[in-house]
Amino acid sequence: MIRAISKNALALGAAAAVCVAILSLVNQQTAPRINEQRLAAKLAILSEVLPGVDAGQTLLQDCLQVTDEQLLGKAAAQTLYRWRQDGELSAYIIETTAPDGYSGNIDLIVALTPDGTVLGSRVLEHKETPGLGDKIEARRSPWIFSFSGKAVTDDNAGRWAVRKDGGDFDQFTGATITPRAVINAVRNAVLYVQQHPQLATLPANCKG
């Protein structure tokens, strides 16, 4: 009986070892392809929020890890990219998070001029309700484009809100919490750039 149990244990151990070896081999073979796809997806979204720019390795290499839980939505570091033309800073592209979405965090990326004017914005990830909150996605609705060309000033700060709250931005029928959260996150990204002029000269500290 003991001998039979030992044989079964050895067989199971050998099978487990083979499975681990196979999984390791598959991971080694697919990892480069997965990394290529991730890089392509990142470059594609960077090109979307920065119109007319062919995003590439140069943009990915000129980036900073920045942290500001109050303005960027979470305690963990976010990535900020710097786009330069002829050596001159032309735009920032910053990752940010709306922590107060209806169903949790809404991750975004926002492109801005150095003075804080929004060039483009996109939602990277969210868990909002399909058919309601998912209208923040560019493929679902043009709503996310309404930030382009806007900045935060002393005169218009109060208008960075949904119309229900006296602001300039549309809310969604049956879903006000989601657009309110995104508006606040984009506005706070603008404020972060405006309040940190040193971002232009800090040495790059990440690899994109």
C-alpha cells in the first residue's frame, strides 16, 4: 500500500515538473511577442492623445515617474512623457486616475501643452456600467473629446463640472457619477502640470 502511494506521488511530482517546464518554455517563447504587442498598444494610445505626432521610442525614453495622490488619483507613481520638437518641449502626456468612478478606478491618459491646455485625453481602463458609464470610451461616444483645447484658469475653474453641477460638460442619462469623476481627473492633471513647472527640466527617470 505504501509502495503504491509512493509511486503515485512520484508520478504526480513528475507530471507537475513536466507541466512547469512546458509553461516556462511557452512563456519564454511568447514573452517577446507579448511585449511587442504591449509596446504597440502604448504607442498607439500616445499617438491618439497627441494628434499629428508619430509616437516612438524617443517619446518613451523621455519620461518621468511622478507621484501626487491628491491630483493624480493614487499613491503609486504615474508615468509622464515629454514630447519635444527641435529640442523644445511641446507637450506632456500624463497617466492619471479617477479614484471615484461609479465602479472603481478609471485610468486615463491626458496630453497637455506645457501651460496646461488639453490636447487630447483617453480612458485606458475602467469598470463602469456597459451602456451607461462606458460612454467615456472614445469608441462608444465622442464625449471624451470635449476636453480638447481647454485649460483651467481662475475664471473657468468652476465650469470644470457636469452641467447638472453648473459646469460646461454634458453628463450621461442615468450616469452622472462617471463623467463627474473623469472631469475631475482631467482637471487635476491640468493643475498638476500647471503647479509643477520643474517637470520640463527634471532628468528622465523611467524607461517608458
